[in-house]
Amino acid sequence: MTGTSSTVPDPGDTPVTSRRSCGKRSWRFRLIVLGLGVVCGLVLAESAYRIKLAVDVGGTPLGVGTTFHAWSEATVRDDPVAGYSHDPERQVVGVRVAHGRAVLSLERTSNAAGVIGPSEAGAREARTRILVVGDSFTENQRQGATWPALMQAELEKRIEGTVSVISRARSGHGLLQMTDVAAHTAGERQFAVVVVAFITDDLNRARFWQETRTVGREPRLATRLNRDDDGWLALSEFYDKRIDAEWCHRVVETGGANDQVLADLLSRFKLRKRDNPNRIDYASLSSSFLLNRLIHGDPFFGIEGIAATPRFSWWDFRRDSGMVQAMEELRKLEANVVLVHLPQYEELVAGEYLMSEQQRSLLQSLEQLAGVPAVNLFERGNLPAQPESLYLLPVDNHPSREGLRWYAGAVSGVIEQMATAAGP
């Protein structure tokens, strides 16, 4: 043998192992590229959506940029339980203004209890007393009536004895505050039935508090998500002593062209939007506007003073100690608790309630806490053939006078059935 030496090949350097190593690196590279592609796609989608919002919405909260309400006077005052109430025994009128035109007359008549609705005189002497809580669909008046007031007249025809329907509805309320108010009111007075009337949108609304503040000698509506916080001033609520019923009728008929009062209101609205401290920061990285829109239906979900409606993100009402306590108090009473799910226009057209997964989960937990299922008005039948007439479309999605009458009749049928089942 000569002095040359042979080298034994390393098993790790075989062609098969090399190919496997290259294959692993190739798959890792592909996954990295795929991940980067997904991230870039999401960033581009979010950026495009923010640009669209900036163009469509601008710097003011969703829906506020073009619409406001103008009232003859301010009546909202703080209430520790309900969030707010109204000055008692006040008759207020106003208009809804959209895109510079007066499009709808508004009315708001409060009784001695500071609630929108007729006098409650004689309620204690009535044979059947019914408490109703709800949101703006239940509080709003058309031609001097709310649907609970119309229901009282309807029930007096259907069941024996005198009937008193007491409303404690508040515009903007969600299920959390509805049950707070129901437990508080029912605990002070005796009722045969407690009706919790809600729309789908109420299921995930947060609690809030409102009051009227004087800012620069002007009354302003202030909203807080915590009662002790400063909150923010509403951009879209105005109060002007020059407004009366005759003026409201005239500007709605004409749109308000060349009207000095409306021109002043539009000018003030423009200044408020310009000076608004709660402007939308489209460069903010604290949340995804696109994800908020897909999950919660509001791109500005959770942004105080910006979100279209303050909401919470959890899926079970049992997470809220106030809701649990309120339901426990209601179940201890002799009153029958009735959950009534009022359909909105889009739902009547679809023939079913249109709920997100979160809202479905919340409804299920609400039924479990209450110990009763929510009344499904679709299953009861007698649905309107032409639902458009039940709402103030296209200028407003709230019920018309005809819609209030339909709600009153539908809920009356539920209570009449309960009374019949209970017997004499």
C-alpha cells in the first residue's frame, strides 16, 4: 500500500438526505412566502377599507356627518338606574335633518314620571298592571302615542277589567339597562306582567348615561359609558327655542330651503364637526376597522365617542353581575316576565330575525337567565304583507304610527293568551 488514505463518506451527506434537507427548506420557504402574502393581503385590505371610510365618513362618527336632530328644548337629565330621564310634564317637538334638509317631524311628551308617554294617573287602581321596558322602538311617539299606550287601549277590549300599561322605555337602551330598569321599577310597584321588548340590535348594547350640560351658554347633550366619567358631547343634538310645531311642519313640507332657523342650525352643525375633538384617527393601530366591521357591524366598535352605538364584545349575559342580579330579582316577583323580540323592517322582509353569532349566543343566555323563551313574532303569524308602511322609510328606520299599532296588537295578543291560560 502506498501512503495515500481513503476518506469514509459521512452518512449524513448521502444524496437522499440532502434532498430531504432541501425539501424541508423549500416547504419552510413556501410557508413563509404564504404567510407574508396573507399578512400583506390583510394589510392592503385594511388600508383600502380605511381609505374608503375616510372618503365616505370623514373625521366624524359614522352617521353623524350628515344627520342631526333639532328640538324645541332640552329635557334630558341624569338618572342613576335608567341612565337618563326627561324633565317631567314637557311637550317637545323637533325635526330630523339629513343632508341639509328637514325630513321628519319629531315629538316627545313626558309625563310626571319623566318618561315619554301618557299620564299614569289611576294606574294603581287598575285590575291589571303591565310594565314595559324597551328602546326607541318602544319609546318613540307618533301622533301623540307610543305602542305601549296603544296596547293599553287594545287590552281593555280583550281582557276583563281595567288595564294600565306603564312604560319605562328609553331610546338607546340595550338589554342590560332594560333589565336594570325593569327590576328597579317592578320592585317598587306591583305588576302582573313585565314586558321586555327588544330589537336584535339591543342585545349587545352597552350601558350609558346622559345629561344636559351648559357649554358656552348652549345646552349640550353629554354621554358617558361610566357615570363618573366626563364622557363626550353629542354633535347631532340641537336645542333652539325658535322651534315649534308649526315651524316643524313647514320645514318638513318644504325641506327648509331659505329658512333662517334651519340655516343657523346647519351652520352650527358644520362648526361642531369642524371643532369635534373626537375625530377618527385612521392611522391608529389600536384596532382593525375591517375586523370590527365584519364581527361587530361597526368599524369603530369600542372607540369611545366614535362608535355608532356603544357595545360590548362578550357572548354571555351571565358575565354581567348587574344583569344576573336584575333577573334574579324579577324571577322572585309574582309578575310574569315576557321577552318580546320585535322585528325590524329588514327582518320582516327576510322572514326571520337577522342576528350575528354573538347576538344569538346572548339571546340564548338571556332566555336561560329569565327562565322563559323569547316570544318569536314570526312564529305567531299575522305578519304584515307590506312591511314598508310600518316604518318611516326611507328617512328613518323607526316605526310609523301604523307600525306602532301593529306592535301594540302583536304584543297584546301575547298578553291576552297568557290571561286566557291563567283563567279567571
